[in-house]
Amino acid sequence: MPKLIRLYILQVATGFGLSAVFVGALMWFNVANLWHLVSGSEAGLIALLMLWIFNGIVFAGVQFGISIMRMGADEGGDGGTRQPEPVRAEATIPVEATERPGPLRFLGRR
């Protein structure tokens, strides 16, 4: 199995494990009275499963993103050439003043 696929599967499993811990903590601390809503409804198990799966998708994506971003090789540089920006001299451009066009001048009328 390629290393990237193995890394992805590991991070997805970690994300869904974290999601299970998160949903368990939500139920344990009864946040927004979720325990009562889940245990008192016929569709409570489906709601709990959906909460776990959707949080698992988010946590897995974050886990995989973090692991990919941490793989960058250290190139030993400081992140730039540290050369100063060139200073541009201001230039004045002469412009002749003309009559300001009125609203009807664009239509060909005066």
C-alpha cells in the first residue's frame, strides 16, 4: 500500500476516534440537553450516528491537513532574500484642465 494512502487511512481513523471522544463528551456533559434529546426520541440513535459521522469527517480532514502540512522539508533558509524594496521616486504628470462634462454631454447633447 502506498505511504500516502496509509497516512490518509491512519488520519481518518484518528479523526473518527477523536469524533467519538467529542460526541461522548457532548453526551456526558449534556451540552444543550443533548442526552435527553437522544435518549428520549425514537430517532435519537440516528441523530447520534449522524453527529459522530459528520464530526468525524471534519476531524479527519483537519487531521489529514495538519499531517500533510507538517511534512514540509526544512530548506534551511530564512524564508526570503531579505533584500529591501526599491524606493520609487514620485513623478508629477502635467494635465490640462478642461471643462467638466455635464450629465447630458455623454449623450451628445449640451
